[in-house]
Amino acid sequence: MPEAALRHAAEAYTDALVAFCQRLIRTPSPPGDEAGIAALVRAEMAALAYDDVWADAAGNVVGVVRGGGGRSLMLNTHLDHVDAGDPGRWPVPPFEGRVTGGAVWGRGAMDIKGPLACQVYAPAVLRRAGITPPGDLYVTAVVMEEVGGLGAQVLVDGVRPAFAVVGEATGCRLTRGHRGRVELQARFVGRSGHASAPERAANPHFAVARFLQALEGLPMAKSATFGSATVAPTLIRSDQASANVIPEQLVVTLDWRTVPEEGADAVVARVAALAAGAADSGVTAEVRVPVVSRTSYTGLTRDCPSVHPAFELPVTHPLVRAAREALTEIYAEPVPVDLWRFATDGGHFMAAGIPTIGFGPGDEHLAHTTEERIDLDQLARGLLGNAALCARLGEVAD
């Protein structure tokens, strides 16, 4: 891999990269309202002479640069961002895209518009360096990642590359997996009644109390890589708003962080058994994974279970090894292999049979905060690293 040519080409795009990142930040794109930013990304891909650019039924943007006869590679980020909250709490306006203190500030700066800009510009760096990708190169930006991953699940219906690189922030290190997330709802149904005569009712509160106490001591699945799975009760909802009424129903929401050794079905079965054991005379219990109907900006609707799969690619996997070598060579220093603490669309890609790694600029501690920003040197480093991956990973054999 001609490292010097890649470095020179990446430096030539520094100003354009920062300006594109700013335009992305200045284009608000909450989940379900990504039409504007999708058009912006498509226009930039066309201006950078991609071989083909389109949007699929969900509104995911797909750009293709044709390569040689090697393996196909997909770079992936998403188009949406979380809510900015109170603009007055930000040091700078959240959608101004201001450069200050050596960083671009704003909602989505590092989650994920900075990494998105780096991925969009990576093929241009290769072309300027005179390098043809070993295989076809797909650059994809999906909708509604922040609310369950509708875009990623639709994307793999039509795009199935040999390998994928998810651009969620890694600080320009390499990641090879993360725990998953399963949301569960445990519903306890009793019999309502006047609080002055509790003997006439079947109060679900006591069943919920037993359930939560048992949950606290529940042995959790363990992984040599990720440690223990975890569960956190987050919400309790009652069907009553009156303080003098015993409710009929209580619903407890659980956030279960899974390890690859335990899938969603196994988690549901364990919690259902626990809930059934906590129920008493007159109270029944059921446990389910909520399914949310999501509609993209194109009007496509899909039912999305509240599940983000865990995944782990072995450190010895050829994709991990090749990516580490490519990054170490282009940076002229060792690049560690790490794990994400949060869930990404990478779990959906791995579930579809696509070996997936993570690489992207930015500090993940800033995600979803009013301090969100991405350092300019991280943007430059992220562009160079993505270009190096594009130049190398299509050569990876199974």
C-alpha cells in the first residue's frame, strides 16, 4: 500500500472534509426526518465522482465505487442524530457547526456526521492517490439508527458486501464487537379496587416487588471478552393516576445488555420464568420484547423489535488482522483493538452474515451530550484511516 501517496491525497482534502462536516451538522436530521441530509450526502457523492449513487426504499443513501476483482467492502454510518435538548445549555449553538478550539462543535458532530464525512471522502482520497479499490466499495448512510436500526435492517435486504466497517466513534482505534441490548416489558395484571378496601383487590405492586428483588440476585450470563451481561429496571408504568386506587396493571421496563453467549429468546424465557414465580393469587404476568412500528422519511414502515444483537469478531479473524495492519502502517504506530461499550448497527450486519469491524474518529464520551464536538486532527486521522482500510480490506480472504 503506497502510504505516502495516501497521506498526501488525504491532506489535500482536509479543508473540503471540514466544510462538508459543517454542512452536515447544519442540516438537522432527527430520526424519520433525514430527507435533507440524505440529499446532501447524495450530492456530495456525485460531486466526488462515485460510479453510482442511490437511495433505497427506506431512504438509506448508497454510493458505489467500482473496484477490481477482490472482495466487496462497505463503509457504514447513519444519517440521524439524537435530540439536541435545550439549545441554551450548549456552549455553542447545536446546529451552527462552528469551528472553535480546534474542533467542530454541534449535535451529531461525532455521532455521527464527522465519521460520515470521513467515509464519504475516503474513495476520493484513493482516486487522488491513484489507487483502485481491490473490490467494489460501498459507502452507506442509513436512517433511524438512533431508534432501533430500521435503516440497517432494510439495507441488508439489498446490499450484502463481504465485509463492513461501522464508523461509530473509536478514537481512530479498531473495534471488533459490543454487547447487545434487549428491551423487555414485564406486565403484571391484578384486580383494581378502592385503596380503602385492599382485600377486595389483587394488588400487582407486591408481585412487582418480588420480581425486582429476584431480578437483583439473578445470575447473569458471562463472556470471556465482555464480562457479565447486565440488567437495569428503568421504568414502571401504572394504569392509574389516582393515589387512592389500587391499579389493575403495572408494567416494568428492563434494559438488558446481552453478551454473544445469550440471545434475546433466552433472555425473554429467563425473565418470563422469574415473573411467573413472582405472581400470586389473582395476579398474572407476561413478558415480551416491545415491537415498535417505525416509518422512514420515504414512507416505508416496518415493525422493529427492540433488539440490538451483540457481536464479537475474534481478534484472530482475517478482517481484524488486516485492518490492524493497514492502520498501523498508515499511522506508523501500533493501533489497539478494542470493544465498544454501546450497541451499533454492526450487530444487525453480523446477524446478516457480514463480518464487521468498527473504526471512526471521535471521543465516544461526548456522544449525546451538550459538549459534543469532533477534533480537527481526529477528522484528518479518520479520513486517512478510512482510506487505508479501503485500499486494503478488499484483499482479505476468508
